[in-house]
Amino acid sequence: MPKYVAVIVLALCSVLASRADVSAEFLAGLGPNLPKDFLTKVNGFQDDFSAYAPTGDPAVATAELAAGGWNWVSYSGSGNNLAVLSTTLPANSAITTTDGRPVLHLGNGPGHINGSDNHLIYQPSDPGLNYTGDYQQVLMRAKVTNLTTLTGGTETAIYRLHGGVSLRVNPANSSGVDLVFAKYGGSSQTRYYGVGYGNSWAPGYSFGSDTWDVNKWYWLRMDYYHDDADNKDKVRVKTWLSGTEEPDEWTFYPALPTGFASSPGGWAGIAASCGGGLQFDVDYFLVKADSLPDITVGMPNIPEPATITLLALGGLTLWRRQGKRM
């Protein structure tokens, strides 16, 4: 009988040890100076895209991600004139490996179409995990892998050359708040980060001289929060080069458009470029919201004590049955 006890203990240890091994690899791949909330417990959802089968077929990648709660939404137009641009991830999208880590590669979105919005949103099917009405914060690590300079009038609007992280995205029209890598106005224009609400890209939403480069990993963090001081919903953002220390300072956007601020809410996700020649990789995504379950940021989701207890009880039952047979 003791051998069955050993088997149970080894099985439980194996579950925890294997997850610890994955966690060590995960953290090691990110380098020094992890984001401030890493290794803390929060209500949220995180994904390093390692659970999906590698594929270079955008339609297969769309289905793989959908099984994990990710849904692609892509529209053009406004009001009653909305049209679906695509039902699968853009061309050249893939679930692959880069820099030794699993990544989601997002290719060019469909069409140079005014008012187009493309998002991959985390939209869990469990009604108990509906976080659309919560104040949300998102964190994503990404790098731009390809940036094509467009000619003529096709680069005169920021929505053509952008990609980044999003929150409060409405799946009915793919409109939300986006914090993006952006390039605007031709090859002479400095690359910068931009914040947009729906299809609104006012100049005041861009960050001064804060720039980014192709083929370098960056962290993008955005917070949609309620300011009790003046009883208004606001947005604040920060970006920094991966491997460097997360800055304490936020950039604040205090004036949300009236129509957007009064909207019922939406889902967090990733904003894709609208056919403008910008492609990027994502190897980590986190959304924090009160309606989501407890997780430890940057760590695999180790079974809760209740789950471990059930595993142990199941193992003891098997042991007792085997003991009776003996």
C-alpha cells in the first residue's frame, strides 16, 4: 500500500513542479526589471500564447484562439452602415515562436478603409466572467516587426499605421480605447505612441516625443479608472522598453468623449493595424478586472487548494480501492 501513497504524492508534486518549471522559463524569457505587478495576486486573465498550436494559417489561428476565449472583430463604417471587414485574423498572422518564446503575430488588417476597426478581444463565454462593466487595466508586451512606409494619401490618417493594446471594446462595432504604436504622415514623421477613443485620433492624444523602434520589445499599460475627486471616468497610460524599469509616471487623458464615457462598457484586447503595413508580435497579455478570477501575474495558474484537495481525495480513493483488492 505505501507505493500508492508515493504515487499520489509524486503525482501532486509533478503537477506543481511542472508548472514551476514553466513559470521559471516564462520569467527568464522576459529579462530583468519585470513590471510592477508581476508575482502579485490580482483578479484578471493572462495569456502567453503557449497553449495554442503553432500555425501560419490565419483561419486556423482564429479558431485556436477562439477556443481560449479570444474573438476577432473587424468592422468599417458607423451607425447603421457598419460592414464586417473580415471574420478571421489578417493575412500573415500566425501563432509561432520568436526569440525562443511563443508569440501571436498579427499581420496587416483588411483594407485602407476610413473608420475601420480591427480587434482581437478576450471575451469569455462564461457569464460569470463578464467584466465589461468593470474598470479595466491592460498590460501587453509587444514589438513591431514590420513597418512599411506608404505613399500618397494612404498614410495621412493614423488608423492606417497602428497596433497595440485595447480596453472596453464593443464587439458590435469594434470600437474601444486603444494605446498603440503609431506612424503618421510619411517617412519623415517620428514614430510615437497614440491613444484613441473609437475612431477619434485627436492630436492631443499622442505622447510628445516618446518614440519606439522596430524589432524591440516594449511594455504597454493602459488603465480605465474612475476618478473619485471629480466623479469622472478617465484613461491613463504608460509605455517603456522591455528590460528597463517600469516608470512610476502615467500620462493622463482626463477628457473622455461624452458618448464613449457613457457607453455600457466592453472587452479588453489587442488592436490590429488596418491594412497599413504595420505588423507586430505579442508574447504576453494581461487584463485586470474585478469580475475575473484570482491569478498571480506572470505565473501559471497553479490549482487552488480546493482543486489540490480534490486531486488528493481522488488519489486516496484509488489507493483504498487498490488496498481492498490486495
